[in-house]
Amino acid sequence: MRPRLHCAAALLIACATSAAQSTPDPGEYESPNGDLSVKATAGSTSFEITTVGGNPNSINASIDADGLMGGHVYISHKPDGSNDEGAKKNRVTVEADSVQIGEIQNFLDLPIAIQGKANLNATVSFYPNFDGQPEGEVQLSSKGIKIPPGTIPTQFGPIPMPGVSWSQLALKTHMGGSNLYLDDVSFGSAKDPMSGRVKGQMNVRVDRNGAILGAYDVRIELNVTANAEKDLDTLLILLKDFRQATPQGGKYVFRVNAQSANAQPNLGRLQTF
């Protein structure tokens, strides 16, 4: 499974495109040894980039834009030293406030549409020559998410999904050792028809063609009201063995794991999350 672009890369491309369209003839200086410096401002968008000797591993770049994707976006790129084997790595930092999630989806290959605004903070170190795996942290939060009715592709076949709204969403992850760790993912609240939490990890390797998902092991807790259970019966029928009755409806606590993204997943009961 290879998504077309990572979230940070998608934001960087969108910002660069906006700057290119709105910034008139930036100031530019190139020295005889290939050093390059570009700095420009147009309206609420500022862009700056420097390189030493034309070396892509020496690029320092930043862009700061208001109104991009409906919010404010700041992205910086800079060298980040080397690993123990001497491979050069760079670091990308993204700070996005009140951006439209639907705008980000234009650059991502997501199976479902998501509506709402979110804040994103990410710091990721990566290897431009792909002689190492990325490391970093990503945090995302939202005060309102809506998923319109649609179909979710699964290894059990397409599953129809009614519209879902959550009053909040919080995601905290980190990446290291070729693994993506879901440290804390929560969605919805007690006032929503469905809420839940997710924790776990999955093997993710990145090469020149994108991200390759491998083995994964994830724990999930879902809290669903009685009315929502009726609306979600096509989806929840797969989880009927894990249901625990609650005064509001049902609670589903289970584990999903597999040896690869293409393998049949294993579902197991959990007594507690």
C-alpha cells in the first residue's frame, strides 16, 4: 500500500505552489560557487530558501502563509546532521492552524472524505537519498469532524458507512525504527453517537516510491449508542463477538493484527483497552 504523498509533503507542495502563483519576481543571488539565496514576500505569504554549493542536502527553506487551506501554515526544511553510518538527513517542521482537512485530502490517497478544520504539528527527520528511515512526531487535533456517507474498502470487501460526526479528534503518533506508533488516538465524546480510542503500531518502510505498510498490531475501543448501532449494523456485525452491553448501547474492545497490510487481519477480544 503506497500513499501518493505524506501529509507534510502535501502541505509543502501546496505552500510552494501558492507562493509561486502569488509572489512577483523574488530577489535572488547566486555566487560563483553555486550558493543560492531567494527571499520573497507577497501579501501574507513569505518564502525563503538558501543552499550551499547547490547541494540539496544543504537546503534551508521556510514558508509562512495565511489563508492557505483556510488557515495559517508554516513549514521549514533544514539539514539535520547524519546518522551513525554518515548518511545525511534533513528535518521538516510543519505548524498548521485551522486548516481545512478536505484541502489536504486533495494531495492524499484516502479511502474516505473528511470535513472539518484541524491543527497540525509535525517534526520529521528523513533521508533524501533513502539510506535511512524517517523519524519524528505528529500531533493533530480538531474540534469538529464530519465524514459523509460512503463506502470503506476493507479486506472483507467494501462496507457501506453512514455519515458520522465527532465533536473532537486528537491524534498523537511518532515514528522510529521503521515503525509508526499510534501513541494516543481518540475521537468523539460521550455526547456523540460513537466515540473511541486507538493505540498500537505498524511497520512502515519508506522508499523512493512512497510508504510500504507491513505488519501491524492495533487495539481499538468503540462506544456506540443504541441508535447508532442500528445505523452501523453492517459494520458492527463483524464485531458482534466483542460487544459489551452498556446503558447507552454497546462497547466494543478488540485487537486487530496481521503480518502484512495485504494479509487477512486477525480479530481478538480484549477485556480492557
